[in-house]
Amino acid sequence: MLDEKSIDLKLENLKEEILQASAHNMRVILESSVDKKLNLILEALQAQQEQIKTLASSNRVDAPEDEITMLRSVVKKHTREIEELKHA
């Protein structure tokens, strides 16, 4: 028969094996589901960053703004000159 110490020792070993198996199963679950989802999210973020770089580069936004400002000033100047010529 088994004495109390050996039963306790076997129970401790069994608990340790169960704990290790549970930890292994958790790692497998995390690697298979969470890692894949995180990778998909990271890929989507990288794709969005690339789109932002191409769509809203500072040159593409600033250049038309500067051009519009310049055109407005030219139109104002020409309007003044036309008005002066009408009154001359």
C-alpha cells in the first residue's frame, strides 16, 4: 500500500503535470489565435500608413494651397487695374 507521503508526492507531481499541460495549451491558443489577429491588425495599419503617405504628402497639400493664394492675389491686382483703366 501507499503511505501518505507517497500519495502526497504523487498528487504534487500530478498537479505539476496538469499545470504544465495547461500552460502549454494556453501558449498554443495564444500563438494560434491572438498572434494571428495581432499580425492582421499590424498589416492593416501598415497598409493605411502607406496610403496616408501617398494621399496626403505635404507637397500635394501645400502646393495647391500656395497656388490658390497666388491666383487670388493676381485676380485682385487685375481687377484693380481694370477698374483704374475704366476710370481713366
